[in-house]
Amino acid sequence: MLELPAWFEIGSLVVLTLILVADLLLVIKRPHVPSFRESTLWVVFYVGLALIFALLMLLLGDAEHAGQFIVGWLTEYSLSIDNLFVFVVIMARFAVPKKMQQEVLMVGIILALIFRGVFILLGAQLIENFSWIFYIFGAWLVWTAIQQAFLHREENAEQTESGLVRMLRRRVRISDDYDGIRLRTTVDGTRMFTPILIVFIAIGTTDLLFALDSIPAIFGITQSAFIVFTANVFALMGLRQLYFLLGGLLERLEYLKYGIAFILAFIGVKLVLHALHVNELPFLNGGEPFEWAPEISTWASLGVIVVAMAVATIASLVKARVDSKRRGAKLMDEVPHFTEDAARREH
């Protein structure tokens, strides 16, 4: 059982809240498209902050729980990057202007925190009262991994949004153009909603779906509600800067979804093994634990997550480089033929 000083837990939550509020105020007062350098500095700052937090947990707690935070944070961070793919689809589909994207992303992060906070409280209560919930969490993550790898979640999200847009436009009067970040505008003397309403609903729906995945995933690593919540907050902080930092690189990380799917499947299997290890269901093994079911350690989980993300990222970048060379070679092959044809026409 994790026992940290009350001042550390309360102080951590206060400091994290202040940082998020300051970030929100910065977006409101200075809406702009952050440069590559600015985005990099912010991402490095938030990553450094997470590592400092882990070090404090090590000094005030123990290595096991500090490791659980690192593994949970990396898991949530990888899922947050996956979330960015869908954000890219939403931003492109609804043609959100670049200068507004920071504000939209900030709304998305706040909604994600709210949804995940609710699911963390529900998950903690379920785990405390019903150990069999690990079977459900594990099965859900394995199914999510299959969807991630083979069923193209981004395309499904886009189809869902198309249906959402059609439904809203039938029932709500929505203008064709944005009016900054405002939800309502006046067009020819008529009050109506702006397209930002649809964007916010699409972002919120995405956040809800990802919360359903991320909370069972991190409860497969730790049952400490404090670690679960702080890992989620640190994973979401800096997400909007990461969006602008990665930019077009997100589209080049073709195999990243397979790395994330592998991580989800791994944690799903880990949860099922844990459920077997603490089994209390009367119709399974007479309600007795399965002694043969192994418990996968925190450090083994860390190794699997780091390797899966590294392999997926490197493979994606290699493929992008090979594809780029092929396109360049094809273009070079086509240029001489084009020049020869033009020369023949002139003669």
C-alpha cells in the first residue's frame, strides 16, 4: 500500500491545478500558433516535471510505486499521442483555423481530465468492491487493441462525426463560418451556432472514448488512485504543444497504432492474469485463486512499453524515409520522359 505524506499528495494536486490554469490563461490571453522551438521547450518542461515528480515519489515513497507512476505515465502518454491522431482528423475535417487550434485543444484537454477523473473514481470503487472487474477490464483492452490494429479507429471516428454533423445540422441552425472561438454568432440578423459547437462535441466524444480505454489500462499497472490521476494529468499536460511539435510527423508514424495496440493487448492480458491470481468467482476454480497465474512486474511492463513504442516509431520513420526515396526516384524517372516528349513536340 502506497503511503505518501499528505502534504505531498495535496501539494501535488494544487501545483498541477495551478499549472493547468496558468496554461489555460496563456491560451486565452495569447492565442497563436506556437513555433517549433516554443513547442519543444514546453514539451521538455512537462516531461522534466513528470520525471521530477517520479523522483520525489521515489524519495518519499518507494521504488515500486515510483516505477508504477513512470509506467502509467508512459502508457497514458502513448494513448494521448494516439488521441492526437483523431484530433488531427477532427481539425482537418472541420477546417479549424490554425490560430484557433490551441484553444480547441485546451478545451479537449480539460474535457479529457474531467472524463478521466470520473472514470478513475468509478474504477477505484469497482476495484475495491469487485475483484472480478479485472476480467472485464482485461477483455475490454484486448478488444480495443484489436480495433486499434485492424479496424481503423480513426476512420470509424470520422464516420461517427459525419453522422453527428448531419444530425446536428438537421436540428440546430449552424453557420458556415467560424467566429473565433465563439459558440454563437449573428448572420444576417439571425442568431445561430458556429461550427465550433460541432468541433467541441467531436472532441468531447473522442475524449470519452479514449477515457474508456486509458483508465482500465492504467489500473492494470497500479491500483493507487493518486498515481492513476497524476499519471493522467502529466500525460495530458503539454499535449497541445506536442500537437504542434509533431505537426506533419503524426501522419508519418504509420506503425505507431500497432505499437499502441500491442501495449493495450499486453496490459489486457496482464489484467486477466491478475484477475486469475486473485480470483473470487465461485464458478471458476471453486472461487479459489489460480496459483499458476503469474504476476507481471512493474519493471517488466516498463520494458515492454518502451520497446513497443521504440520499435513502432523507428519502423514508421524508416518506412517514411523509404517511401520518400521511392517517390523521389519515380519523379526523377518521369522528368526525362517528360522532357523528351516536350522536345519531340517542338520539332
